[in-house]
Amino acid sequence: MSRFANVIVDISHEKVDRPFQYKVPPGLAAKVVVGSRVEISFGRGSQLRTGYVIELTDEAEFPEARMKEIEGVIDGGQEPEQKMIALAAWMKEQYGSTMIQALKTVLPARRKVALKEKKEIGRLLSEEEIKAARAECERKHQTAKARLLAELEKEEILPWELVTKKLNISSQTVKSLEAAGMIRLTTISCYRNPVKMTVGQEEGKRLSAGQRSVVETVLADFDAGSRRPYLIHGITGSGKTEVYLSLIEGIIERGRQAIVLIPEIALTYQTVLRFYKRFGDRVSVMNSSLSAGEKQDQCERARKGEIDVIIGPRSALFVPFAKLGMIVIDEEHENSYKSETMPKYHTRETALKLAQLSDAVVVMGSATPSLEAYSRAQSGEFGLFKLGERLTGGELPQVYVEDLRRELKEGNRSIFSRRLQEKIEDRLNRKEQTMLFLNRRGYAGFVSCRSCGYVCKCPHCEVSLSEHKNGRLICHYCGYEQPAVKLCPQCGSRYILGFRAGTEAIEEQLLKMYPQARVLRMDADTTRTKDSYEKILASFSNQEADILVGTQMIVKGHDFPEVTLVGILAADLSLAVNDYRAGERTFQLLTQAAGRAGRGQKAGEVVIQTYQPEHYSIRYAAAQDYEGFYEEEMTYRRLLSYPPTAHILAVQISAEKEEDAVFAAREAAQAANPHETGLTVIGPAPAQIGRINDIYRYGVYIKAKDYQKLVAVKDRIEKLRAGQDRPKGTCQFDFDPMNAY
Ligand code: ADP
Ligand code: ZN
Ligand code: ZN
């Protein structure tokens, strides 16, 4: 039993202030746990304050004689805050961060933001009277007044913004009509609601047999008290979202609430609309584009039970529901579910933990589940459902794999294979739409042979080497280095180069080849604002363009029924990325891109261009064979002890002086002392980008079958680093990293 408790006094503070230490009186020891609400005296006043225990320890931070005792423990069931603090403590332990960093992640920053005021204009006259008044204004050429009155003929109440912005009516005009007793102006204070929709509600669709069996099983298990997580493996369009909607309906009927996690990029108007149609004002969204006030209000509405469903990217997980019953994770395989800032948590794992703390169930869905999730479904830890058919009728598309080596050999130097050119022309003639997809992930300098497809790889790690500015090729996993290659080691060709063709270059090419084509481009440059992203999609959806060229962004979200051709320009780009997930990512991207073709009534075709048609990721994606891919990829992971068959801890060191970074990296490597069995230490080695802004970066990778062993290593490193007189520098932990450091 721990003798001291670290307590934060005011969690509604923006910065989650530092913890204060209190003694745990023996009489309360059994009741004080992480997350407990306690009564303490704080500062000078004699009044007791409420605090939250965030940590228990036996080490006193200052002389015990001066330390106050906890006065009491406040019972009060499962407060959302208590759960969140327990969750933060778990995240700190599992992912390595400070408690304050973890708390800032799970507790919404609560600033003092006033409630929003909503102004409305309502009419005080009957429809006839308004009509007459408008006629009068028109005669007097008071056009602004006439405009407003015309609008009030249609609607009895108008929001202030509509009147002043869209109708462009000045506040003087409004005031004078108010003075004339025709309208009234009301101000109500309310929570900001980011979901502005006014559509009617809709019943759910009649579920297919497959969908029904998922919904019935999950809800029956829920009622029977089982909280086993589920994975739904279903191609895009197989009706997963419809299943989530019905599941959530069931959960709400049971008096519980639901969180729906989706990748930020999929949080489109269409998605929210579908939920809104089913749940009306009981649904809200949470995402990074909301203002602080809007975020705070959504948390407040959730806490008060005013909403039942929240939709958003990974941060929506921390919206504090009192009776959380279900967490849905759509597109479960997405990389954006891993946080890239401390604590570098994975949303799937964190959701599973939160569900456990909340007595809730987790339901995941994907067309291309991560190996992590699928292997757990295979082992029976997750229940597995398959949804196999498209419910909108469309057939799966015909897929062609075009070998770019052959194109070059036969004299075609264009970035488009002959088959793709022919099909693009055909679509232009038939007035059907085409999507061209360039996966730019591998942009960072991998080197491959244009004649035979050979990719320069590290002899020790099975990952591709990166070309550095000085021309040398470097492995970022082990530090292996070699000079640049002039001739292909496999076939002797001189065409061994880094691949550099952006979406812009492709757009130019298209316009040169097909001057009549209307081309839209979507990439990081053309979508700096959220609006522009939606605009491009809407414009393509309205058939204002024939061809949409883009990066991975275009493979998500919208349905385009008129798209009958999808071209994947260089499928290898994502294969060449220097990490072990490259094959999985490529398979996912190709499968999802291919899934864009033929979503409507017309059949679709897909052309995959590649230098490595024999690569298993490409073969299985072309055959739309997830299981085949899974088996082969797992064999590779098992062989090299990569996740999910083992775990990796990346220790990421940075320091101003190189010797400090090297020292810290060596120390970390030693902390993973090899005389402990079951640990493999790789490195230290310079990071992928060895120096940024004159800060040196070094990494150590530690592999183990048992995750908890890595947690123990992390704890040892933290302890070492807490010592006195340390060299300067920082150290971050990344468990099962998504990206090379
Ligand atoms: P996913 O989330 O797997 O991509 P959706 O739930 O979005 O699939 O469904 C794809 C399309 O099929 C949508 O247009 C949806 O309205 C329709 N759909 C889903 N379930 C049914 C059903 N039971 N009956 C008819 N149409 C359905
Ligand atoms: Zn290597
Ligand atoms: Zn070659």
C-alpha cells in the first residue's frame, strides 16, 4: 500500500497544473486509488477542495512532517473524470510519457469560454401582413427590408448569421423593422453546436442477413454481459456503416452512449449527415477544426447526457460520457490512429482500455484490417464478422496489372502505360470519370531500377535504403551505409534512380495529352483548408471534371458512382518506404483505391502500374485476396519478429551535442541489457533524419515478444534519465512505431 498520493487540485485548469503530494492516512488506504476523488485542504483557506489522485507512490517529494493528509474520499460512482485519469495513468505506463502529458491528452482543456449567444429574428406579423409590408417596401425601393421580409414569408424564424451574412442586411435595417414592431430579435445563450443540419430523420435500411446477424450477435452478447471486442471485415460498400448505425441505436435503447472514431479525412459532411439523419440532435462531432469553445461545449453536452453519439478522429475517444456503452473504430487499420506526440498511444489499444474501464464494447471495421487486429480475431480474442457483398449492386472491378519495366523496354517512357492511356481516352469519349492515384509516401528518396524493378535494400533488415543528399544510401533501422549505385546490381541498367514524380507533373502530362480533359488535382498543396478538400470532392462529384488526380486522400471518403476507371500510377512507391509495414500499407492503399471503381451501376476497371508485378502485396491486392495477403505477410513478420508477432520499442533521442545524443542512445541500449532473455537490441544508429535544426537524433530499437518486457525497459530508461547531472537532451518512446524515426 502506497503511503503518498499525488493529487491534482483543479483539473478544469487549462494547463492541468502540477500535482501536489499528500499523505494517505492508513484508514483511507484501501479506498484511495488512481482516479479517486479526494477531499484535501489546499492553500490558506480552511475550506476543503476536491482533488483527483493521479499517482500513488512511496517516495516523499518533501519532508513528511510538512505534508498534509488526505481528509476524505468522495464516493460517487464512475465519474467520467475518474475514468479518464485512470486511463491517463495506463497510457503513461504503456507508452511512456509524463503523467501531465497523459492528462493533457485525455482531459479536454477547459478554458473559461463563455457560452455562445445565439441571435434570431422572428416575425411578429401574420403571413398576409408580412406580404403587404414587403410590397410597401418594394414600392419605396427599400430593397434590404424587402429582402428580409421576403425571407420571413417563407420562414418564421431566421438565424442572425443568415440575415447579416447571406442576405447581406445591415443591423440598422433589422433594428428599424424591430422598432416598427414587425419583427423581434431574440438572444439565447446555448452550447455551440458544430453540427448544422436541418434534415428530417430517417429510419434505417432493412438490413441484409449478414448485417442483421452482426447487429443481433453483438447486442445479444452485450446483454449477456460479454464485452469481447469485434472486428468486422467487410469491403467498402458492404454496409459496415449501416451496421454501426443499428448497433448504436441498440446501445442508446439500452441507456448507453457511443463514440464513433473515424479518420479525420473521412469526417465529411456526408458521413455526419448519415448519423444526423438517424440520431438528429443527439449526435455531435469533435475534430481539430472546432474552436476551443466548441470543443468544450461538446464535452459538456456529453457529460450532461445531452448527446448520445460523438463522431470524430482519435481525440473523440476522450469525450467524457457518463454511460459509455460502445466505441466504434471505423477504418481500424488507419495510421492516423497512432498518435505522433507524447504519449504516442494507439487508439485501438487505448479504446480497448477505456472500454474495459467503462464496461463498454469495442467494434472495429475495415476492408483491410491491420495485421494487429486480424491476428487477434484469428486467435479468437476478437469476434470476427465478414461482410462480403456490395449492397448497392455494383460488381467488383476488373483489375489489370501493368508492368512498367516492359513499357520502358518497348519504348514507352511516359508515366502512363499504354493500357491506361487507352482506357483514359475511352472514358473521356464515354463521358465517364477517372481517378488517378499517386502514392507519394515513398517520395523520400528510395532508389529503384526502372528496367527490372530492383530496389536497393539493407542486407540486414529487409527495408529499403534511403538516398541521402550526399548520395550515400542508408538504412534507418540499423545504420548500415553504402555508396550510391550507378548501375543496377541485378540487371546492369543505368536507369537506377530515385523516384520523383509529383501529382503536379501528372496533371501537366494529362493536359498535354488530352487538352480537352477537365482535370482536378487533390494533394497537400491544393487542400490547405478543410473547405478546399470538400470543394474539390463536391466538384468532382457534380461531374465538373473528367479526371481527378491525387494522393492517398482521394481513396477515402466519398462515393463517386460515375467513376469507372481507377489508375494507380506507381504501386511500388509505398513498397519502397523503409519500414516493415510497407507491404501492408501498399496492400491497403491498392485495395482501397481499387474499391473506388464501379461504385455505381456501371462496371469498373482498375489499372495498377508497377515495376514489381510479382510482389505479393500487388498480386494479392489485384486479386482482392485479403486472406492470402495476411498469411504471407504474417510469415514475413514472424520470421523477422516484427509486430504483431512481437513488439518494438523505439527510443528516440535528440540532443544539441552529438556526444550527448550518442551517450543517451548507448545508455538506452544498455538499459535493455542483453543478458535479459527475450530482448533484441538494434542500434544505436542515427535517425532517418540525423539532424534537424542542429539537433542530433539517434534511435535504438528494442524487440521483444512480450510487450510488458519493453515497458520494463522503458521504466529503466526513465529511471536512469531521472538521475542527477545528466547530459542534456530529450528521449521519447514510441511503442510499435508506425514511422521510422
Ligand atoms: P461501408 O461502410 O461498408 O462502406 P455502407 O454502410 O456505407 O458501407 O453501405 C454502402 C452503401 O450501401 C450505402 O449507400 C448504403 O446506403 C447502402 N446500404 C447499406 N446497407 C444496406 C441495406 N441493408 N440495404 C440497402 N442498401 C444498403
Ligand atoms: Zn539495416
Ligand atoms: Zn535493374
